[in-house]
Amino acid sequence: MTNDRPAVLVVIALIWAGIYLPGLGSLELKHEEPRRALPAVHMAASGDWIVPRVGSVPYLRKPPLLNWLIAAGFELSGGRSEWAVRLPSALATLALALAMLIFGGRWLGLQGGFIAAVFFLTNLAIVESGRLAELESVYIALTGIALVIWLWSWLAGRTGWRLWFWPAIFLALGLLTKGPTHLIFFYGILIPVLVYAKELRILLQPSHWFALALMVAIFSAWAVPCSLAVGQHGPLSVWQFWIRQITSRASETEAFRLQNWLLNFPQTLKNFLPWTPLLLLLWVKKERVAAPRSRALFKGARLGMVITCLVMCVLPNGSPRYIYPLFVVPCLLLAQLFVEYEDVPVITLSLRIWHWFNALLLGVASVVVLAIPFVAGFSPASLIAWVIGLAIALYGWVLWRYPRSLPGAPTRFLTGNASALTDSAGRSLPLALEATRQALTTAMVFVIAMMTYASAIVPRVNALTRDGPREVAAEIRRAVPSGIVLWVQEDQYRPFWYYLEPGARYFHSLSDIPDDARYFLLPQDSAAAFMRDQRWKGDQLKRLKEVSDNENKKFVVIAK
């Protein structure tokens, strides 16, 4: 099977590319994406890689790893673009999928690693986060890679520094992404696994404590210089701010909404679709063919997944997206179920239902592909998407009906157990092989859906968008001469700031504005007082333009 590993890596990379790259840079940045990109713009322009800033103000609510990655994307791609801003999230998703295939495959087998990686790439929450310039994707990837490497190392019997070193490196990078909350997910799985294996004493070994010290040291290599640079006269106040940020999710209740809180757990189950129904199989009584450590891993990770999920769901200010780093666990456990358990009727029935559900999805996808040129218009891009989509749909139909007759079908690199299903042509299929076949078919449906979305939906969305951040910034820029610096009053972060860069500067008070400044952008509520200020005595100020953003906030462009 080792000769098949490169081919399977290529298949996973192609699935990732088909789902996460189409239309990645076509839509404007939205929600919190500009807030992630603005510090990167500042870093690339100023060379200050220590203190992240939004406007002129240090942005200390989150560590800077994602900002660094986005700034690196700017440098590598030769300029700023939505594609460069979102690419780190997409690449992080690929990195975790490959880690699940490589390291997970070392204890689940190649077929198990393939199933786990496909499950991960094709659940709704990961598809969404992996296509946005948000913290979640990088955070999920670093936590998941640390967890997969540790589980594989522990199952392989590694101890000491060999068990803890690489997980510590990735967990330290997680600290630099979103702080220490990912340790809840890491240890929330590890501790139950070790309890079931009766090896909890591993946590007391010096190598574990050295790993924790290494994580703190890597984080401090950024945090200490940053706190000294921002809080020159009181660096401890910066650390106090970070501590409040970490504890606020569990302690603050001002923004508590009962309705949202009650929906946390149902939303979490929804986010794991289309694989949520398969989670019930994790509790089906069945015979095991695995080793004792593997049994401890399955039971411990299953218990840790449930407990950690419930704890995060009951936090007063909790959110379903906080649980995303946990999603790697059910993907691995479901793969382990198919490759290590003997067959029982409910598993067979589930795979048969999945088989016919794929037929329904393929039918819908085929009809959608046929409609691409009529929805998007007969352009070269839509026709290329139409041809590729039809080819993928055709391959999916043949794979669904006659899997063994296809070159490259996922049969050669798989080994099944003694229990077998029967395919549509009446041939025997091992349980793991059937699960892999259906996972690949579902992945093809996702690829077709994303290609259709990028070629037919995105252009129409762009054509209909009138008040998004990109359009608001363009309207403001048209009111100001080209190449002129625009001074923006920094009262409250607005997404369109990103599209005003790099010719924007920010001020809090009039004393921040140099004498040669000529053009200003202020909220409408502040414009009148700004123009009456004694600073402008003898100067004539005039309103050039009024604009409104997508939240109907009004702003005024003023010229001196």
C-alpha cells in the first residue's frame, strides 16, 4: 500500500482544490475578514511585525499569526487581494487533511486516513471557515495536527520527548493564533484516552512539562516584545487585557441570549452535516478487531468529544464555532469505526442509505451542472466549468454504479475486513472499501457544487452588490483625487477601511492630523463639530460626498 500513498495524497489535494479554491478571491471581504487583513496591511507597509494594528490602534484582542500569514500572502502574490487574504485559511485546511491522511493513516491504514480526510474536507463548518480569512481555519488546523500526531505517536508506543515535541510546536502556534483555549480540546481528548488506557501518569513525566514550557516560551517570544512596545509605561496592563479576553467567554453574561444559548448544541450538530447522522454509529454495540490501545483511544476520544462539546455549549457566551477544533475527532472515530469494527446490520444499513443518498445528490448535481451556462451566461469560464462539471458527474455515476471498472477508482489501495457489502453490480465490497467509495462520491458532489457556485452564483452576487465594503470604499475614493492621503476618524472599526488602503491614515483627535492633511472621512454625526473646530480657523472646509455602508451608517468626505 505504500506505493499508493502518493496517489491518494494527490486525490485529497484535488478534492481540496475543487472545494476550497473556486471563487476564493471573487467575493469582497466581509464580516471580520477586513479586521484580520488590516493588521497585515500595516505590517507589510511599516515593517512592524510585532504589534498588530487596525488603523493606528494596536489590535491586541487576538495574537498575530493569521496577520503574519496574510502579510506573507501579500508578499508572495505580489500585492493585496481577496485571494491572498483567504489563501492561508484554505491552505491550513489542506494541511490538516493531509496530516489526517499521513499520520491518521499510520494507525487507521491508508483507507481509514482517506475516509477521515474526506469527512473533514466535506462538512459544512469546515467548508465555510476554510474559505474565509478568519482565525478558525488556522486554529482548527494547528489543534487538529497536534492531536493527530499525538494520537499516532501514543499508539505507536512513543514516549518522552518523541511523544510531546511536535504536538507542542503546533500547540504553540495555536497560542499565537487565538490564545490558549485550544488546549481545552487537546487535553479534553487526551485525558479520557489516557484514563481508559490507565496511563494518566504520562502527564506527570518531565517531557510533558518541558513541552508546556516550550509552548509558553514560543508564545512569549512575541508577547513580551509586544507588551513592552504597546505598554511602555505599564506592560503588565497588556497582559491583564489578554487575561480578560481569555476569561470573558466563561464569565461575562451581559450579552447572554437564552434563545441563542439553547441552540448551541443543535447548531453544532448542524455544522457537522452531512456526517451528523453517522455519529449515532459510534454508540452501536459491535465486535472489535482492534488492539487494546486502539480500543482505549476510541472510547476515550468518544467520551472526551461529548464532554468537551457539552462544556463549550453551556458557556454563557459560547458559540457553535468555538467547537470547530473538535471536528477532527468524529472524523477520525468514524474512519476507525469502518476499518476496525466487524460489520453489524445497522452499519450495513447506514452505508446502503448513504449509497442511495449519493445517487440523489449526484442527480441534483448533474442537473445543476447542465444549467450553468444558462444561469451564468455563455462565457468561456462558464463553459469550462460546464465541461469539467459534466466530466466529474459522469465519473461519479460510474463510480457509484461500477466502482471496479474505473481506472483510478479507490480500490487498489484499500484493504477491507472479512465482512462485506455488495455493490450495485452484485460484487462483494469490504466495509472500509464501501465507506471510502461513498466518501469519494460525496466529495465529488461537493466539488461540483463549489464549481457551480463559483461560476454561476458568485458573478451574480457581485453584480447585485451595491453597498458592500468594496463598493463603499470605491465611492469614497472617487470623491478624492488619486494618490492623495485620506485621513479617517477612527471612532469604530468599519469593514470598508481595508479597501481604502494603502492611502489611508487614521486619527482620534485633531492633534493627530498633520498640517498638510487635506481630505478627511468622518461619521456624519461627527462632521459638523469637526468643521466648526478652531483648528480650521481661516481654512475653508466643504463636504464633498456622503456615503452609507451596508449597515446604513453614514459617513462624510470633507476637503480643506
